Amino acid sequence: MNASNKKVNNIRRSSFLRTLPEPRRFCLLSILVALLAGCSTAPVEPEPVSTPEPTVAKPAPPKPRPDPDDYPVAPFPGDSLYELLVAEVAGYRSRYDIALDKYVDAVVETRDPGVAARATGLALYLKKYAEALETALIWAEVDPENVTARRHAVDLLLRAGKLEPAIGHMEAVKQLGGKASFDVFAYRAVDLAPKQRAAVLAAITEMLDRHPGDEQLLFSRAVLLEHSGQLPEALAIAEELLTVSEKPNVIVLKTRILGAMQREDDAIAYLTGIVTVPQPDRRLQLLLARMLFEEGDLEAAKVQYNNALNVSPNDGDVLFALALIALEQGDDLQAQEHLERMVRWNRRSGEAHYYLGGIAERRSDTTAALQEYVQAGEGYEFIPAQARIASLLANDGLWEEARAHLDNLRTQKPEHRQQLILIEAQLLADRGQEQEASGLSWRNPPTGTRKRRVALLQGDDRSEIRAVGHPGSGFAQSH
């Protein structure tokens, strides 16, 4: 339809409407408008939404009430309940000493595992080991399947030196799936008297019959055999364990046994092969260095210590070892460098100051020597340092100052009184005042041996190296 036709139709419609009476025209217009509005906003029927049927919650079945016969309850006696209440209140008020006393009494009277556990924990917190041992043993007795109770019993029995009763608890820990430290136990046992050590060895051997091939038990047996002088048998066990895995503690054991058999060269060769790897075990490396030093191979020992120092540049033990080797070789400058690093990093600084004082003495710098000796600390070097201070003062004509220094120290440190008296007596004797020295010694009789006195009064620092100890002291001990 073209535009002219549309226009004619529109004119006709409007003419038709005008020919209608006014009421009918309005009514027709209203109907037309309503029809047009209905077409433009025809409602869209929504999709039916499925409404879930309401679910009715089913009531939970009632829990069965426990049968009193299945859960026996041991009522506390009136006095014990009162003691427990007092203990709880005392603990709440931080009166832990009173709380522990009351708990221990309640454990002894009630033998309740819960009370025993609480008492043991509090006693350990307070470091009251005797009380902890008492309650832990009761706890392990009344609750034998509790691995924590058994472990506490083992630890506290070992601490008290009661090794034989600890063995049973250690085996119980093992059977309950816990870790029983038989290696630690064996090292504790080596200090026992031969008869007691033999009893422990027999018990370990008996346990091996029940647990054949157990590595910890085998290791413990080897350690006890070693310290009982049965070296070939101990070495055979160590070799057997090394076929399973080369653990450091077993390697140390084999090395120590070889040394005890006077086979130091074999021990050093074996350890050298072990540590010749990119990242050797530090403990084994230091053990080899110490053995080399003891055999007099200072250069080889220095190589091993330097290798260890590359990994831990501020290790005070290694720096001290290298300083002592340098002193043995007469290289004061190298020794001073290591000792000053120890002071800078506060690693065994008291010992470092003592040896720095000796180096200053050798270059005749009395002032520097005195400054170093004063800082020697409270360790083994304290007495030798005071001897050197007094001697330097006396040599410079400051005799009264030297005696006053020693007298002040005797007042300040009464635990060193006897040793300081020996120093003064030796100074008097060295300067021809034997009678006064004798009177001083008579008034204060010495308790040390001659050898100890010589070590304390020794002025030559290089001999002091041997008096104080080899450079391996403080490192990888034999165990």
C-alpha cells in the first residue's frame, strides 16, 4: 500500500468517526485505546515453579543411657576431695607450691590417673623432679596403656639415675607405638658401676631376643659392650648397623671403637672417606679434625676446621680451634685474627680475651695484656688470668696493687678464695719472701694438687693450651 492510499484510509476513518453521535464516538474511542494498550502489554504467563513438598524432621533417636556398671566411678573420699579443691584454689591464686603438695597427697591417696597426670605436669613445670617421679610412677602403674605416662616415667627415672627400672617402661613405650630413646639410655648407662652396667646390658640383650633386629637396641648393646671392654663384638654390631644405613651416630660409634682398639689410622682413614662429600655431616667433620689434632697432624686438622668455618663463619668453637692451632704453630697474627672475630661475634669471648692477653704479653704490651686479662670472664680462664694480672703488676713494681687486687677478688668471689691465695703465695715465694708465703699458706692450707697449681700459675700461654684443653673441646664428643 502506497503513501497516498494510507492517507485516504485515514481520512475515511476520521470522517466515519465524525459522523457518529458524540456518546457513541467516545465509547468507541475508549474501546479502541483499551485494545491497543492490551496488545502492547500482553501478560506473559510465568513458568510453573515446582514447590518442594515440606519435609518433616524426624526426631533423633534417644541416646542410650550408659550403664553404671560399664563406667565405674570411684568416688573420692571426703578428705581427698577437700585436698583437690584446695589444690585447685591454690593453683588459681598462683600458689603452685601449695597446689603441688596437695596434688601429690591426693595422688598417693586416690591413685587416680587423671589426678596423677595433673600432678606430674605441675611438678615438671615447677622442676620438682622428685615429686614428678613419684606421681609419674603411680600414673604409669594405674594407667599402663598410656604412652605419655610411660614416657614421663622413663625420662624421670633416667634423670634420677635409676636405669634398671627404666628399662621396663622403655619397652612398654616401644610396644605402645612410641619412640623409646634406647641410644640416650645406653649413653646414660656407661657411667654406671661395672656390675650395674652388666645388669643393664643383660636386660638389653634379653629385649633383643623379643625384638630381634631392632636398630636402637642393637646400637645400645654395642655402646654398652664398648664401655665394658668387649670391643670386637661391639665393632661387629656397628658394622652390621652400617650395612642398613650410615647414620652419623653409628659412624661415630665405629670410629670410637677403632680408636679404643689402638687403630687410630684406620679410624681417621674411615672418617676421611665419609666426610669427603660436598656437604659432609658437621659432627663427623669436627670429629675428624679433633682426631687429626690429637695425632699431631695440625695442617690436616686446620684444613677440616677451615672447611667447617666456610659453612659457619661465626662458629666460636671452630674459630677457637683454629686460634689454638695457630698458637701451637707460633703464628700469633693468625691466632689474633681468629680470637678477635670471637670477641666481635661474642663467641666464647672470655677465652678469646685470655689468649689475646698472652699474645699482647709476648709483644711486651703490658697495658693491652692487662686490658685483655680483665675481660677473661668467669670460666676456666678466670684464675690463670688473675695470676697473670698479679704477676704483670708485680713485675712493673706495683706489688701492693697486685696484692690488693687479689685481696679484693677473695672478698668478691669467695668460691675462688683458695686458688687466689695460692697465686699470692707463689708471687711471694718468687720474690724471695718465702716466710710470708709460708705463713699465708699455713693460714690457708691448699686443697689442690701440685699439678693443678702449676697449671693455674703457668705464664707460658702455649703450655696453657694443653692445660686448658685441645681444640676439640666442646665439639663432637664421643657421644
